[in-house]
Amino acid sequence: MKITLQEIHQLSVEFGVPVSRIQAIKHVESGGIGFDKKTGKIIIQFEPVWFRIKSPYTPSGKWSVNGVERQAEEWLAFNDAFAKNPNAAMEATSIGIMQVMGFHWELLGFKSVGAMWDYAKKSEYNQLRISLLFIKSNKKMFKALVAGNWKVVAYYYNGKNYWKLKYDVKLEKADKMYAELAKAA
């Protein structure tokens, strides 16, 4: 379940992205884990605003306490929405190590949102692969990732205000750190 360096190398070959850059974006843009240590369930973030777009608005008090850092509450909110509209709930939830939204399932080549979820639930490798498929779907962001143009990556991954939290600087530092670690090994 936990991704290995060998699997990151496999993704590097598949996508043509240097290992240090895959490690950098995983390091900065993820919580570092794809599965809850307590429950073993995939890390999720239910987004009520997206659910309301996909399904008639059906408010729930369970939705107001959710947050990715509180997975028990997150799953309560998700399960409540899932009972109302399963596909809309899965599409309105970001999943895995880098929190890719379920509504991207078709863009990423899956036959259904459920198929995307099933794939992501198998391993962190699959989750990181989904993240790279998402990045690759934006040609400018993917080209910037390959080249190590962190300002462009940060802009497309985090939005125009990426600089406020210094995402580009964090990504560049992480890339350099992982490149140095590889040289030392």
C-alpha cells in the first residue's frame, strides 16, 4: 500500500518526469500518506459545494464539521452524501495522497467514478499515478513539472495566489533536496 522508491522510479519512466520532481510534488502537495493510519481507509476530503452542483441540495449538519485532518468526520459527511447520491458523493470528494477530485474520473481515463475510487483504494502508487495523470491533463503544468518550472506548476496546481504560501519555493527546495539525496545514495 505504501509507495516505494522503486515505484516512484517506475512512474518516472512512465511519465518522463525526473524522480526528484515526482518526490517534490508529492512532498509539498500531499499530506504524505494516502491511507488513514487508524482505519486503513483512503484519505478523503468531501466537498459539499461540489456535491450541491451534482445533486439537489440536501443539507446535512454532518457536512459542516468535516475536514481532511479529521478523517472520522470526513467519512461521516461522505457517507451521508453517499446515501443520498453515490456517484455525486464520489465525484464531490478528493481522494488519496494528492487529493484528486472524483469528478476528474473521465478526464483521467476511468470508465466511472467508482472505477477511479477502486483503483485509488488499492495503493499509494495508484494514487500518485492518478495525480500525475491529472497533472499531465494540463499540458502547461505537465511541461513545467518535467522542466522544473515551479512557478508555473504552483500556479496551475494551487491557483494564482500560490505565492502567498510560497508553493513554488517549497517545490524548488524539495526538488533540490531529493536530487541531492539521490546523488548521495
